[in-house]
Amino acid sequence: MLLYAQTPARRTCQILADLIAVVLIAAAVKFALAVHDAIMLLAEPGRRVESSGESLATALDDAGDTVSDVPLVGDLLKKPFRSAADAGTGLADAGQSLQDTISQLATLAAVALIVVPVGVVLLLWLPLRLRWIRRSATIRRLLDAPGGADLLALRALTGPPGDLFTISVPPAGLADAWRRGDQQVVAALSEIALRRAGLRP
């Protein structure tokens, strides 16, 4: 199975197309990761809120523990500090929730920015490459089959006429020579069909 054409011009075009596809895919991935990192910068306020909330909750818990040692009214004084500490914990939870939301958004954006461009590149590039690989394998099998050269010659006759002028027989007489089974004409025509497909005889 051939992955690339045997003729230099077509092989160069195929290699260029493959390189362009790889570069576009790599650029899409790099851009998506950069967007992900940029969106994740928005999570910084959430980290600060979480850190502040945890610090506030810890400080108020410590203050509540300290005032609970006051005789007679210690438990009474501790309750407001405990409530304020719970509010600090809620603030920390809100900061964590904001970070989680931004992280999910960054991940979804990165996935979308990878899947869509890569999908478009693959839809435009991969079918053409696979079709050429299948077609070249079919043509090579046809050439090796009995009577395959005649069929390739017919294919050359029914294709664009430009290449037919390279054969010494006048283009008007090529069909007659092919019908008569002139082996030189059949070989020349099948070579034209192979060249058009990017293959060497």
C-alpha cells in the first residue's frame, strides 16, 4: 500500500498537504490550551475568596474558643463567633464553587476549540488522502491483472486529452490503435493513466 505518490510533483503536493494539516492541528491545540490558561486566570479571585473565607473562619473559630473560657458568659459569647465562622466557611465554599465553574468553562472551551478545527481539517484532508491511497492500490492491482493495461489505456483515452499528444500516434488514431490491440499504444496509454494517478509504470 502506497501512502504517497511516486511522481515527484504529486508526492510534493501530498507531503505539503500533510504538513499543513499537522501544523493546523498543532496550532489549534496550542491555541485551545492558551485559551484554557487565560480563562483559568479568572479563577484567581475565587482562590482569593476561598483563602480569605478559610482564614476568616479559622480566626473566628479561634476567637470563639478563646471567649468560651470567660466564666459564666463564655458559651453565650461563643455563639456569634461560631455563626460568623460559618459565614466565613460559606464564603470559602463560594470561592471554591467559582473556581470549579471557571475550570469547567475553561475545559469546555478548550475541547470545543480543539474538536471543531481538528474536525474540519480532518474532514477536508483525510478523505482525499484515503481516497488516493485506495485508488492507487486499485490501479496497481488492475495493472497486474490480465487485461489491466488495456483498461488503463481506455482510462487514459477517456480522460483529459492533453497528455495524449505525447504519444507518436495522432490522437485521432489512438482509439483505433487501442482497439486493434497495438501493444506500444496500449503501453503508452496505460503509462499516461498511471502518471495521472501519481504512479510510475
